[in-house]
Amino acid sequence: MNSVPLVTIGVVSYNRLLYLRALVESARECINYPNIQWIVVDGNSVEPGLREYLESLDFVQHKVFIDCTHAEAMSRIVDMAKAEFIMILPEDVQFILKGNWLQDMIEVVSTRSDIGHIVFDAQRRVTVQRLFGQRCIQIMGHRYFVPYTRRRYEVHQTSSGREFLGCGNTRVPIAPAGIVSFGRTALWRQLGPWGTSAAQGTVANDSSLGAEDYMLNRYSKSGLSLRAVMMRYPVCADILTDPRGTKARIRGGKRRYGRYMPPFGGNIYYRIWDDLEVQALSSTGAALAFEEIVRPIGYDLPLDSAGNLLKVSVIRDDEPYELITPDAQCTNARAV
């Protein structure tokens, strides 16, 4: 019998096999933890080879193929979770740090009952600066930076020496979108399930479309007073394959927008570090930023003239797209 706590890792998947494989293969290399319940909820993908790949993963105990909304997929993972601690992931992130960090995440959440969420994915430099950089004050709804000052933040150190930075009131204390989250399963069961205010909020549309706001509203009415912490050295990162700074996104079930390319590094897109290597990287902020730790294999990050990561969150439906299956009938499909 395992003497370490069980951790549930749940993945929401839909029609992005290249991303899913990068997530799974990097997880197998990076997560050094012996007691995991793996769950993958897939929205009945039609991309050739995806179902077969999932079925081949013997270590994934629960593989669910079902037509469902994005919110329902996450809620299904929480319902099936047997562990006290849960990590929920989309298929479009890759792990970039190998080591015993999962034990440290468990230690932080176990010893601090007021922590609702650990931010463990790489954040853009501008985000790290906003959270931990120059202090600012709000006057009449406007934000003003205070010269020659820096924000104060708590540093939580685990028994192994890994550091987690307190976000204070600069970040929502839970992960309302659900994905890329780590915390107590009981918290999601108290706040959930996720709901959506939009009929089109399906996995096929690669968006929660209302589920995040729904969960934020549930938290605000819960009476809970929690906080978020961020890992000084992030362990995973969004897979960005479009030169605009976005992922390939699914719309309408069979249309994939944005550049969707195979990795040049075998099954993974980014270099994987170990703890000693990553500690030697230089940082311009309190935590290593995306631009400082993410090293694509065979291509470059999409950066602006100042060296900051570009970001496009919304892809319009009138942009060029590719068909996921050759038999799909769409009028304006073309190569992207």
C-alpha cells in the first residue's frame, strides 16, 4: 500500500492529439510521484489516431469518451476523483520541469488550509511584474504605480526548500476556469459543479463560455476566505504554436483555428529542465516568467519588439481554419 497521498490528475481532451501527446509524454518524464489516479475525459474526438492513442495508455485508469460541455467534463473529473488533492489540466499544456515538485505542492496545500489554488504554470513576464512588481494604488477606479516601491509578498518554503509566493489580493484565490488548477478536491465539490451560461459552451468549442464566471460567483457567495500562491519555478506551460501567441483552437467540432503543427522535438514542444538547471536561469522578477523558462525546440517564441510574449486569446470564426477530419464539409476551409 502506498504511504503517500493519492493525487487525481484529470485531463480535458478534444481533437488535439499532438498537444495531448506532448502533455502525457512530458508528464511521464516530469512527474516523480508514485500514487496517481489518472482520468481523461474526451469529448468524443474524431481526429484520426487520438482515441487509439488514449486507449494505449495503460497507466490511465479512467478514459471517458462522451459528448459533453467543457464544464461537464471538468465536473465529471471531480466526481470521479478518489483523491484528496486534484490537478485538472487541458490537453494543451506541456510539463517543463522534472523532479519532486508534486510532493511540495501537496505539502503546501496540506499545511495551509487558507490556500485555495497553486499557480504552477508559467506566466508571462508582464503578469509576474503585475503580481509581484511595482506597488500601485487605486484612486477613483484608476491604477497608479508608486515610484521606487515593490509589492510585498509572502514566501512559503517547503521542507525540501521549494518556494511558493503569496499572491495576496492581486490574483483570484481559486482557479475558476478549472483547468490548470491544483488544490483540494473537497473545495471543488463544495463550490461546484461548473455551469455555463452559453449553449455553445462545449468541448467542441474549446471554451468554458461562462463556466469561469459561474464559479467565481459561487466562490463570492461561499463565505470562504482563501488565497493563491505561485511557484517560483513553474512546472508546465501553455503550448503555443501560432506566431500570434495562441494555441490551435477548436470551433464547431470539426474546425481548428490557429497554427497546429507537430513538435520538432519528438513528442514534445519545449525543453524539459531539472531543478538544478532551472535554478541557474536568470529572472527579472520574483518568479521565472514564461519568456525566461520556456525554450521551444526547433522554433522561436512569438515575442514583441520588447521581448515580451505575444498573446491572442480570441480567434474569430471568420479566420482561416483546417478541417479535423477529411470528410467534414466546410466552405471556407484552407491551410493555416
